[in-house]
Amino acid sequence: MKITFECSAVAELSEAAEILVNYFSTQKHFAFYGEMGSGKTTLIKAICGELGVKDVVNSPTYGLVNEYKTGNGSKIYHFDFYRLDSIDEALDMGVEEYLNSGNYCLMEWPERVAALLPETIVNVSITVKAEVRVISMELVKK
């Protein structure tokens, strides 16, 4: 089933985050698709807030992965694969261990590591139409 949510203000992203966290509560892997500047990191910040993260959440563009702790002490791994030159770089950083950790994995630019993505994943697509962001969420099984 696909869920679509429209936001015309950044404040509404917390509503989208709440829907995502609650509707897909048994899922740990989320792939975020969208153009540069579409709001992927901003939505991830809202999701982390929904999960009780107190740390500063920002894009791990240069470090490739940031780790946060949820309100109950579990971990969230936030990836930004934009700067990867090859899938081997993802393997070298240990992406498979992160994906198999049982913790939340929130991935920006997942198309750069498509071959490594888990069989079951929630795809989150963000498109910008005029001043509205359309967020589509869908559980996908390969």
C-alpha cells in the first residue's frame, strides 16, 4: 500500500514523520529518494525527533553515516551516499553490518547502493511541485 502526504510548510513534515514511524512501525530500513534540496534530510530530522532523538541531526554528507540514539536508547544510522564513487566504498565502510544490525537505517541517495539494499525496505519519495512537497511512502519487497 502506498501512502501519499502533501506538505506546504516545513512544520508539516513532523506530521509526515509521525505517519511514517507509526504506519511502518515494524520496519527498520528506509530509502529516501528526491532531488537535491527536496527535503530528505529535513524529513529525516523530523523522523528522528518522532523517535525521541535528542542529538543534533544533520546530513552525513562527508562522513557518509551519522549515528543517533532514540529515546529508548536504540540506534539510528543516517546515511548519505551521494558522494560515493563506487559500491566498493559502501562495502569498505561496513554498510552491510549497519544494515544487518537490526537498528533503524535511514538512507539518502540509496540508488547509489541499490545492489546492497535489503529485500524489504520502505521507499520514501519526495517530489516538489510548486510550493508543495509530495511525500510517497511504500513498503517494497524485492
